[in-house]
Amino acid sequence: MARLVYSCRFDVAAKDGIENVLSTYRDWIIGHYRDRQDIPDFEFEPEVAIAPKELPDGHSLTCSPYEIEDERAVQIHWSHPDSKDAGLRWANEIRVGQFGDCCSVEHLIFIESVKYNVVPAKLLFGSPRVILDICAKVPVRIGEMQLRAEPYPLGKNELADMLRILTSEHRRLPVVLLSPYARGDLNQIDSARLALNLAGVAAVVQARNPDLTWDFTDEVGRQLSCFNGAARIYWPGFSKTCNPRSHHLFLGDWIEKVGTGWAALKIERTIFEVAAFRYVPDNRIADLIRRVQSEERRRILAEKKEKAEEDFLSEYERDLTRLDDAEKKIKELEAENANLRCNQKVFFETGTDKLAESEETEELSPTSVSAAVKLAKQKLKNLDILDTAISAAKQSPFNRPYDVFTALTHLDKFVDGWRKKQQETGGLLKYLKDQGWRRSSMHISVTAKGKEGHHYKFMYQGKKQLFEPHITIGAKDPNSCASIHFIFDKDRSPAKIVVAHVGKHLPNTKT
């Protein structure tokens, strides 16, 4: 039984798009037989419905052209044995159609076993070379998204466009983001090679500046971000409130552990599997082929009417009616199947990958700032969270509570490092900035201390104390901005970081 292992669909916006696309497919197939099969005079014309005579054993190549008025389509079926495993056969199903100024391209790859041999198939492949050539030659679009077979750089000026594309309801393809390490080194995965292998199926975006990844984190939150050497697949339907597990995250540490080759292969396979599962044919091409075939059947029927007997005519007409009914039923089943595929989206959302799975669990995904503070008080033993922090958290509408919990977790980990002599007290600020908390400080401004200082004083150990050190998460209004104020009491036994406020940004000269 053949298994669909690859699919892609895209449009070429050009009146002569079909000529360019078919020419590329012609060169691709001819090159295969002239270079790999050593048939120097091999010829092939995609729009001629005649199979080449000099095909080797086990190979099949057929073309079916279709045309009605100003609409054209060509269907190519090409199958051949695997070059390294004689028990496997590859089959390419290609459909190209020209509709006005738009050329639609579909490419499916099936693999089937033709020999009973119980051994895993080594399916190491990316997008076919012909797809790379088409994407390099002409502008390729999937819906409103334009693709090319190379990585897109993510700079300061492109960040807003990146966020707009990620959250667009019209996006149909995944976006793979490769982030640099916090120390400035680029992501270890070869972005150019990854973009080539995913041509026509996904866009690859590479960030080079670590500061930019923290800007991105400020926009989407830590759970949905990608930083410090990680890679992430952002599937269509992304929003700032979606489940983080819906968008596969491959941590930098995991990429280093398994190797960049395996990590890239894992990303590619994940996308190819989903693309194959979600494939639905282009209705324009399918409808054109059905109309041409229907006209051909009616032409044959008209010829038969002139010389066939009445009983034959009646039987043929009945067969034609049954065939039309069958096509209608197939269309209904296709629609039902598409609906079932959508309903099974949860399969991809809840499926786990033990190697790439992020460390977060549902237990550690608080839904409010108050829940985040309560969870921290329960889990983080190096923190002393005061009642004032709990009270402020209850009043906070901040919409990224996981980021609050993560910041508190980093404070907790700092104390562990300090106890093990891995961190110095004066290194707390550097530690926080290395973790991505760029808006952290050990002091408040002199003006704020003078005019608004009473807001920063909290009761601790029987007296009012000034809590200057703070982490600010996000910016602007209380829904998107929160502050954590604390002190490090290293003289306490055991030493603790004391948290006095978690919630709305405390008053200063700007508020």
C-alpha cells in the first residue's frame, strides 16, 4: 500500500507560469535519466500523452494534458524503484494548471513496498530538487504568503512583519524560527540547508541578534518564544494565547545533545508528516480534469449512439449516470475527510516528542499572576514571598503569568548557584540579564526614590524596608506589563530572596 510522505501546493503568479513550471519538470526528469540512468538521448515532453519508450524496467512515466477554453492542466505520474533499496518504489504525482494569470502546482510523493522485507525504510529526503528550482526561478505564493528557498533574516525592521505573519489567519504554512544563543553565537542548525529542504512547505526565519529574540519574547511571552539557540515551528493558527505545546519547541541544549543533522531532520520530518496528512487537492485543477473527462465520456457516448443497439445505449447511459453519481459521492467524501482532518488537529497538539519536548508541564502553566505566585510559593524554596506580593498579584491583570513564574524561578536558581559558590551576590544583575530579563535593575531612580519612595517600602522583619531591586516584564499598560520587587537577604539562614511585590508597575515619575 502506497503511503503519502510528501505534499506541497503553491501558486506561480504569471500568465506563462505553466510553461516555466513544465519546462522545469521536463529538465528534472530528463536529467534523472540522462545522468543517473545513463540514457544520453532520453527525451520527454510533459504535454504529450505518449510514454517514452526507453524507460528501464520498473519505471513508469505518463502524462495527461487537459484543456477547456483558456484553462489548461497537465497531470504527470512518474514512479521508479529506490536507488538503494530495491524493495521500495517512489511515485510522484504532479498536477499543474493555468487559470488566468495564476499557475497552480501540486506535487505529491508516495512510497510503497514492492518486496516483503521487514526492515525500516530510510526515508532521508527533503523537497524535490524541482521544487527548489521553481522556488528559485519565480515568485511562489501560498495564499497571501510568498515563499523562497532560502532563509529570511529577522532584523529589527522585520520584527513587526514577523509578528503580523505569525498571527495572520490567512497563513497556511508553518514558520520555523532559528534563534541565536544568548552569548551571540548563531543557531547551530544550517538555516540555508533547512530552507532548501523545506522549500514550498515552510518558511525558515533566522534571527542573528540575541537582543531581538528578547524583543520577540516581550511580544509573545516566554512560553511561546524561541531563544538561546532553540528552534521552533509556528504552525498556522498561532496566537499569543494558544497552547505552547501546539507549536513544537526544540531547545538549544537538545540540539547540541543530538547533533544539528538529526535536529534538522526531526524538524523536516515533523513538517512533512503534517503536510502530507493535511493535503487537500486544488479544486480548480480537480474540477478542470473532471470536466474534461466528463466531456470525453459524452463524446464517446455520442459516437456510440450512431451505431450501438438500444440495449447497449441504455446500459452505457446507466453506467455514465452511476459514474457521475460516484464522482459526486467522492467529492462529498473528500469534504467529509477534510473535516475529519481538521477535527484530528488535537492529535498534533497533544502528541508528545520525548526528545524535543519542552520541560514545562501543565502543572507549571499558571493561568493568572495570582496562580503563578502561589505556585512559586509552593515550589521555590529559596524565595520568601510576602503577603504584600500575594495581594498585589491578585490585583494584577498581566496576561503572561508564566513569565512571572519563570522570573521567580530564575531568582530561586540564583540562590542555589550562590550557595554553591557559582554566583556572587554582586552578579545577580548580570545573571538576570543573561536569562533575558533586560529590564531588570538593582536600583530605582533617585527621583522615584524621593517622590514615590513610600511605594517601594514594605514591612519585612518588623520594619519598613526599601525594595529597590526589580524585574520589569513587558511594557505599557498593566495587561502587558508587570514588576517584581525583591531583596537578597544573604545574612539570613538559609539565605533567601525576599519578594515583596508582584504585579502592576509601581508608581514612578513616568506614571
